[in-house]
Amino acid sequence: MTTKLSVNINKLATLRNSRGGNNPNLVQCAKDAEKFGADGITVHPRPDERHIRYQDVYDLQKVITTEFNIEGNCQEQKFVDLVLDVKPTQVTLVPDAIGQITSNHGWDTVTHQAYLKETIAIFKNHGIRVSIFVDPVVEMVEAAATTGTDRIELYTEAYAHQFTQNKVAAIEPYLAAATKAQEVGLGLNAGHDLDLQNLAYFKQQIPWLQEVSIGHALICDSIYLGFENTIQLYKRQLQ
Ligand code: PXP
């Protein structure tokens, strides 16, 4: 089974914003990423618009021909309105706090089960596929299945962190969570801190993985290896 590579272009927006102009041009970057083999483009607009701006999302929607994935905090009404307006292929719901540097935990799907059910129904009624960001905990995956979500995205920071010391131990909770997802009929995505060292093993161990979204490491690697070559190298890890 092929695993799709969705390229997260937040970092390119950070670079652009640092000088106030339009270099790099995000729309062109997204088009090029697709031309170079990306199966999708991911953005994560935050309320302070410190990287992706709300206008970027509208501009990108006009040009993306692969899968468009918008991640963010659905407790922000502005985020919900944006997603319903743009109608991407997928929305990934992340329980971010305002001002958070990057996502650092998954949904507690047990405590927030009713809220998630209600919110997911809104997106699904508009024909948008929904994924929710969860930690690799079997109980959280089980509860996710009752919310009506199509997929879960496993938060892979802990895997990436432990990988260099002990990859067998690092994958263990992910394998258990991914197996549970399969059992309860949930689609499976993964993301955060995946890179050229740890990605192939994750895919080998969990071959039913449907999509990864990768930003930070992929953009860093591109400085040395070039954007096209880097995208191709990441794709190769997923074969
Ligand atoms: N998935 C989610 C929910 C995220 O918030 C992020 C970071 O924006 C990623 C995946 C990608 O993580 P990274 O930039 O470390 O590849």
C-alpha cells in the first residue's frame, strides 16, 4: 500500500514573513512541491498568522491539484469558518493552545468525546474528510472511533525522539495504536518530527499507514539536497 507524502509548507511561510515580501512565493512552492512528487500540501494556520496567513489558505486552494490538508485548532471559530469556506480534502483537528510553538499533544478523545463528535459532524456534513491528532495510546484510539472521525493522525514526536536509542521500543506504542485503529476501522496518518532517518522504519512496521505530513525536517534537508531531490528521497522512504 502506498503512503502519501503531504508536504507541510509552514516553514516556508515563516521564511517569507521574516522579510515582509513574497519570497519565497508560497503558491509557487506548493505547485513545485506537487510537480516534484508531493501527494498533498499541508498548512497549519494559527490565530496570530505567524507563518501561514488565512489569505494563503485561499490562495493555495486555487492551485492545489493533489490533497489539501488544513491542520489547526477547531476551538477557534475563525479556523472552523476558514475550513468550511475553503473545503480542503482533509481537516486535521489539533488541540493547540494559542501561541503554542508547535503541536505538542494529541486530543484526549475520552474527555472531549462529545465535543469532538459535534465538531467532526460539522466538517463531515460539508464533505470534508476529518482526521484527529492523537497520542499513541490504545484507549485514545478506541474513543476516537466513536467520534465519527475518518482517520487519526498519530503524533510521532516521541517515536522520533526515542528512535536513535532504541527503535524497537520506540515503535511499540505506535504499532499497538495503529493496530487498534485498523481493528476499529479508522484510517491512519502520522506526523511530527519524521525525517530521513526514522521514516522508512515507521512505514515498514506499519505498512497500512495512509499518509504522513512532514515539514520541518524536509525543509531543512532541502537546504542541502534541494527541494525536488528531498521530496523524492522522502517518497522513497515510503515505498
Ligand atoms: N502534524 C501536526 C499536527 C503538526 O502540528 C505538525 C507541525 O506543524 C506536523 C504534523 C509536521 O511536523 P514536522 O514539522 O515536525 O514535520
